[in-house]
Amino acid sequence: LGLFSVYNSNAIKSTKLYKGDFPARYGGRISSVLDVRTKDGNTQKFSGEISPGLFSSRLTVEGPIVKDKIGFFATSRFSHLGKLFNLVTQISGDESLPFNLQFYDVNLKLHYSISEKDKVFLSFYAGQDIFKVKEEIGSEWTYTFPPDPPLVRVDSSSQEIKVNWGNSIFSLRWNHLHNNKLFSNTTLTYSKFNFNLADLQYFKRWQNDTLTNFNINFVEYENNIQDIGLKIDFDYIPSSKHYFRFGIGVVGHQFSSGNADISIDIEDLESPPGNPEFGEFAEAFPQDNFYSSFELNAYVEDEIKFSKKLRANLGLRLSLFGNDSANWYASVEPRFKMIYA
């Protein structure tokens, strides 16, 4: 909910911000780019860190699996906001809050130095935010006239809301040194974004211990975006004045969604079913809309140093986009940037 940074600072190795302009090797963005690189893991010795906090805590560990060859890095965050809020309300004498807010994320990275010219990096990230509300309300009325004996009416309602959203990311990268002027990175990537909002409500009414009304309402909205891609990037440094970068990549996108809005009036009130379960309703309505698209891109750029004070970056990017309706779109994106210090 914006209370914490998207990034776990323990996982960050370096960052670079491109404000409003970015080189040709980046595409598919509207404005700026924040390039975040994660730590690789120590191949010499084990180390770790435990960071307890008032709202969230962190755990980090890294070390060698095979010394000088294979290293790993792992870090995780988790929140305890919901427990903290409930503790405060209990101390103050009020009942526990009807909601629970929590999040967690985990970063894992494994790198393997196969030789002096080849390295493999395996990275994984998963993060989820979860917001729950569960509240029950009851009321009772007694009517002393005109009926005799008095008419007693009892109403009870329950509402349960769950909102969760998050990302999962996986990448496998092979770094190869061709010679002292040329190296390449071949990367396989997968990512998934999910969002789900579900609301379950039910209402019951009794009159003199006789059930007279039982109504169930369930609403759900969910959507996912899944990407799988493969790309190869080359860095070529022919001299101290030129730094060439070029590459090609392909990405497949899948968009899926599913909505449910139902209302049930229980007719058999003499032997009604038990209270509805949230999980059963949520699982009963899977996603039913799926859309696919395909993206191909290629780029080339040259970072030129004319002098100590003057440098420039020239680039060109080609993008081709198509969807499952056989509609295709192409664009040519020239880039030019000059800096004089």
C-alpha cells in the first residue's frame, strides 16, 4: 500500500536512473528507466543478517556452495502490520481490528563460474501483498404488539473481503567472453503479475427462531499478465572512444482475466446449507478471458567519447508487435543524446 519500498535494499548491488531519456537497448517504456542489479552472492565465505523492525523484518544469507565456483544469495522481507494493529487495539481495550494487512517478498540468486569465459546466473523473485477484511454484524428487535407472544427478529450479516496482488520473476542468464573486446549475455526470462479482489457477503434473518431469509452475494475481479522472453545482448569495445551495444529479443505476452457477480437466495429454509466458505467460491470461478501477443525487437547503439568534455550516444531500435488477431505493428525508434560537461 505504498508504506514500504518495492525494493529490498539488502538485495541491491547497484542502481542507475535514466530520467526521461534512455539508450536504445531499453524499450517498451514511456518515460524513465530505473535499472536495478542484484547481488551475486559471496563465493569465499558465509555471512548473514537479521534485521527485525517495528513494521517489517528482513533476513539475508549468502555464501559459497563450491568455493570460488558456485555462490548463492538469498534475502526476504515480511511484515507484521496486522498483528501490531491488533495488539494496539487489545491493549487499548477495544476489540481486534477486522482487517489484516501483510506482505512478503523473497530474492534468490545463484551464480556459477564455469570458466574464465563463461558464467551462469539464476535469479528468482516473488512478492505478494495481501489485504483481508472479515466482519460480522448482528442485531435483534423485539415487537411487543400487536402479536402475542412478542415477535423477536434477529438479523446477522457477515462480510469477507480479500485483495492480493504481486509479482513473480525468473531469469537465467549466460555471460560469455568471446575475446578481450567482445562479450555477450543470453537471457531467458519469465514474469507474472497477478491481481485479485473478492468479496463474499451473506445475510440471515430469524423470526422466533425460524429462519425466514438467507441470501449470499459474491463478487470477484482478477487479472494476470504473464511474459516469457529470450534475448541476446552483445557489448563490443573496439577502442577507448567507442562502446558498441547491439542485440535482439523476443517476448510473448498473455493477458487473462475473470469476473464473477452472483446472488443466491436460499429457497429451502427448513434445511439450509452451512455458512458459505470464501475459498470454495473463489475457486469456483476461474479466469475465462485470455489474450496473447508477440513482440520482436532489435537495437544497436554506440557511446562515443569525442573528448573529456564531449560525448554522445547514438542508437536505433526496431520493434514489431502482433496479437492473436493477426494484427501487426512496427516502429522505428532513433535515439540521439549529446552531453557537454
